[in-house]
Amino acid sequence: MKTPLILRNLDLPHLCDICGQRRSQGDHKRCSRKRQQIGQQRRQQEAQ
Ligand SMILES: [Zn+2]
């Protein structure tokens, strides 16, 4: 059973789960988009 990237980093809530930098620092719009892509990929993989 694989642990999803997002769930794996839930123990670091102050860090962005995509780029690993502080959420309060920088622009994470790309990260949220990437997070959505990962979610869609997971959904597609589960559908196969
Ligand atoms: Zn980020």
C-alpha cells in the first residue's frame, strides 16, 4: 500500500507538502495546482 505524498507530509503542517518550504513564505499557487494534478492522477490510477 503506497502512502500518498500529501498524507505522508501531514506531520509537517507548517511546510508546503509540494515544495517543502514554509507555507507562510513564497507563492504556493503552483503548489496548489500541482496538488490538484496529483489528486487527479490518483483518481485516474484508481479508476484503471
Ligand atoms: Zn509550496
